[in-house]
Amino acid sequence: MSDPQSREHLQVVAGGVLPADDWESVYRDHVVPVYRFAYARVGNRPDAEDVTASVFERALPRLRTGATEAQMRGYLFATARSVLAEHWERRFSVNELPEDTANPDQDPQPEDAHDEWVDTVLSGLPGNYREVLELRFLRGYTLKETALAMGTTVGNVKVLQLRALRRASKEVEP
């Protein structure tokens, strides 16, 4: 939507909601950057395509007329971050046993099962990957705190975290 005429057209449309025929131009102008953003975070084509599709499916009906190019792009990337968070939550969620397979004589201990699963995943990782995930996600350290604890830079922590998450996701795939 770098064309100023198209932005003017968006501002005069009645109702405040982006009409369906303008969705195509928004999609065409932003699909590649959103896909690249998703791919850089999930590391594979099928998931990046799914995330990108979900971003536009969720964002396009809510886009408003009169939004600047920067606002539109910002909204799409904010939506992408939300969709990516949901993607990783689904990827790393612990599946519970169906009720009919649970032993009624035993008290279920979901926290113990979760802790065991986390320990299993982390034990399959190299030391620095395990450390960065423990600090960031189990102890809740910020990037800066993690860098200080590991004696490295924030940039290196980001790289280690991404690599560790990718490696961990391979550990849990069936």
C-alpha cells in the first residue's frame, strides 16, 4: 500500500471497516514480510505458511479505514506475534490422558507429569540450550538477566533461545 492514492481511497470508504476488495491489496503488499517474520521464528515452511494464513485470517476483517501504512503493518505484526505465541503454546502443550484411560485408583498429578515431561525434553538438549530455556522459561529471567547469568550478550541469548526451541521441538515430535 505504498501508493498514496490507495491510502486516500481507504480513508473515504464509509463504515470504518476495510472493504473486502481492499483486503487483496493489503494481503499482496504485506504477505511476504509477514511470512518472512513467521519463518524466522518457526524455522519451517509449513508452519510459517499456517501462521501467515492465520495472521491474515484474523487481522483483515478488523482492519480499519484511515489507518496509515505503518499502523496497518504494526497491526499485522502484532497479530503475527499473537499467532506465533499460540503456535508455540500448542506445540509445547502437554497432552492429557483421556478420562477412560486414567487409573481411577490413582490421584492424578498433572504437575508431576508436566515436570517429568519438561525434564525429559531438557535432558535431551546440550548444556547451553538447556540453561537458556531454564533461565528464560522456567525461572522467568529477562533476556538481559539471562545474558548476565550466562556471561554472554543479549544477542547471543536470543540466538541460543531460538536454536534451543527448535531443537526442543524436534525432541518432542513423534
